[in-house]
Amino acid sequence: MPSFKLVMGKGSAEETLFPVGPKGLVIGRSPDVDIVLKDQLVSRRHAWIHFDGSHLTIEDLGSRNGVLVNGARVFRGILRAEDDLVVGDTHFAIESGKGLSDSSSMISFENAGTLFQNILQKEGTGRLGVLYKAAQLLGSVFDLDDLLNQILRLIFDALPVKRGFILTLSPDSPEPVVRARLLTGAADDLPLSKTLIQHVFMSKSAVLTRDAQADERFDASASILGHAIRAAMCAPLCGREAIVGAIYVDPGNQAANFTPEDLELLTAIARVVGVAVENARLYKENVERERLAAIGEATAGVGHCVKNILTGVKGGEQFIDNALDQKDLKWLERGWPILRRSIERIETLVLNLLTFSRDRQPQIMPTDLNGLIEEVIEVLRHRAETAKVVFDFQRGDIGIVHVDGREIYRVLLNLLTNAVDACEENGGTITVTTYREPSGCYVEVSDTGAGIPPEIMPKLSQAFVSTKGSRGTGLGLACSYKIVREHGGDITCESEVGRGTTFTVCLPAATLVMTPKAKVTE
């Protein structure tokens, strides 16, 4: 197959080369074509340049303003070297090239996978060990930038190169981004051959040039001529279906006789790295989707909670308005408790949101856990009596524990409040039991209330999961789990619908403070 390239802006500082590969080039305004022209005179898919047998052919794809070849409009015709092609306001020069079909200097995208398998099946060549080391890096280095830099070091050990770059492509930008680089010796100040990299992206093929000075693919590259770059290799990072980047290496301004085997090894490594780059991109996209989904769920949950609280605020407001209008304190006596409970719920919601949204280190101090439980029971006693709920505190000999007393108080308040709510409809008994074992300190909160449906049980530690309907935020229990786990412990639950629920708080052995035994005298 003959070799041709399109040169856009020939002779200018913005000169760009587009090699014509086996599948040809589509020119248009659409972002998914091969040559994108941001020109209103250009249709989304304007023209297709491809090989028809041995001839380079241009075909108008039904564009609005047509295609000009040497000043004449054509719908389908043959392109030759030195022809002038005009699409919209953009001029392209057609140039022939050499060496593009030379199998010793080019490996196609389709052959890269086969090449990789062939190297794996051939032992004793030395290249297999390099691939094994690359595979080991993929399994042990999880930061992508660190992985790419280590891959470059591996290439430097295996090939006669002085400079290396790994570039990745982004869906958001047409320009590749340098993600890793390695430079040694006098090669530090030499340029990166964008011409060669662009050819690799366009042709989807790995390329080796032994003398860039004489290679027609670099005729217009002043950087290569000016800095006397001779040999270079560039291989595409092949994902499962597309090119995601490239590896570029050269010996700087030193002589190097790259071989076809060197290009094969670079291509095989690029195949491995391409899958890693693609996986990293997919992982990042999945994390972003999950993050957005979590934000949406949290926003909906908080909005639902605030809406329920505002209902109480509005109800209390109406009573207070009546009291002011009628100068009657009886309305105030009815409205203020409603408003006060709503303010308390807002305060609880904000505290729970702060607890759930950030990690914190517990402020550990010696704490009387039994004393905390007595305080919580006393706070809830009036509400429990109103709901005909009885507390039964079976106080164990647990001594002093090392915990964040303020946070554990919130855990106990959440658990006992939930227990009162569970028994509110028919009354009942709440039994609180404390005891210690070698594994740690335990607090059991058992109620004889409604119980928890089986489908809710696995979700108890998740935010915005509640069995209380509009009365609950679904954050209290989630925060309780989080606080206890920050202490190194956990909460377990057993429940039976219609018979009651038992929550067990386990604080690890590290929280225990051993009580000195009394000295026995005879």
C-alpha cells in the first residue's frame, strides 16, 4: 500500500501532519471524526479520504459546501502528491511518504495483541522476563503515576534509551498529557517529537525510525532537525478497543541502532500499560458516579428530614400566631412545646450530619459508663412514663472505661430513644445490661417493642434508613455505629417483629481499666 499524509497549514508554525492509515481519514465538524475542523462551513461528516486499491481517494459525504481539489469541486476523485485540498476554509497539502509500510518499523494496532501472546510463548529470549516484571508492577503499584514512572525505569533497563515519556489521552481534551518522564544525561534538554506521536495516534501503530533526519515523516519538524534527534520509537497504549495514550523513547542525541525486536518489546509493554490506564480511568469514572449518587441520596435524605421538621415548626408557629393575635397564653402553651421539639430535632440532625460526614479521633478519658447510662435514663424518664415504658437497669461491675464520654453518651441516647419509640404504641419494658469480659465491655439495650423488619436489618448502619417514617432521620443509628467503630468496637442487633429488639454495644478490651484487687491479709 502506498503512503500518503495530509499536511494542514504547511510551512506555518501550526503545521500538522495526518498520515492516512488503512481505514482512511474522515474530516468534519463532529468531535468523533479523525480530523476535526471547527468551521461553520464544514459539515459534521464532510469528506472521507481512503485507499481504493492503490489509489488515494476522496469522497464527499453529502456536505453542504463541497470539497475542492486544485480549485475544482469533486464528489469522488483520486488524490495525488502535491494536490491542494480545501475543506471549508482549511487547506491541506497531499504528500507521499516512505517507510510507513515497512514491517520492520511499524506494528499495527491489530497485530499488537498477537505480538504480546507470541512473546509470552517464547521463553529464553529475555523479553519474557521484562513482561513478567511489568505484570508484577501492575499487581503491586496502585498509584497510576507511580506505576508509569516505574514502567519507564523498566524500559530503560531493557532498551538502549536515554529519554522516555508516557502520555495519556483524555476524552475532555484533544491534546495528550505527559503523565511520566525519565531523562538521563545530555538528553534532558531535547524536545519531545510530537510529529512521531501524532503519527502513532492517527495510524494506531507502533513506529520505529532509525534516522529521523532522513525520514520524510519529519520533513517539517524543525525541532527534530535543530536538535539532531536520530532514532526514536513510539508505541500506542492499547486499551481493549481504543488508543488511550503512547510510550515514546529515544537515545537523545546519541547514536542507537534500534531493532525490530526492540519495537516489539516496547509494543508488548505498551499493551500491558494500556489496559492499566484504561482500568484506572474506568475506576475513576465509577468512583465519580458513586460519589454523585451518594450526594443525591444524602441530599434527598436531608431534604426529607428537614421537610418533616419544618412541618412541626409551622404547626408551632400557627399556635404562637394565635396567642399573639388573641392575647391568649393558652395557645402559647400548646405551640411552644411543638416548636421546642422541632428545634431539638434540628440540633440533633446537624450534630448527626457533622458526625457522619467526617472522621474524628475519639477524645479518650476515664469514664463511668454506668453513670452515663443513668444520666440517659433520667433524661428519657418523663417521656418513657408518658408512653407507659419502664426502664430496668441491670448494672454490672464494669468499673471505669477509657472512651470518649460525650460521644458514647450520644450512642446510648440514640439507642434508648429508639427503644422508647419502639414501645410507644403499646408500652413495654426496656432492659439495659452492662457487663465485662476479657474481650471488652458490653452494653445491651433490649426492648419489648415492635421489632425491626428483616429486610431493614442489613441496612441499619446506613444513613437515612429508618423504621419511624416521618418521625426519624435515619442518621442517629448510623452515627452510633460510626462512633463505636471509631473506638475500635462494634454494634450488633437481634430483632423479631412483634417481640422486640436487642442492640449490643461492644467496646474493645483496650477501653477497660483494670481495678486493682484488694490486698488480702491474714
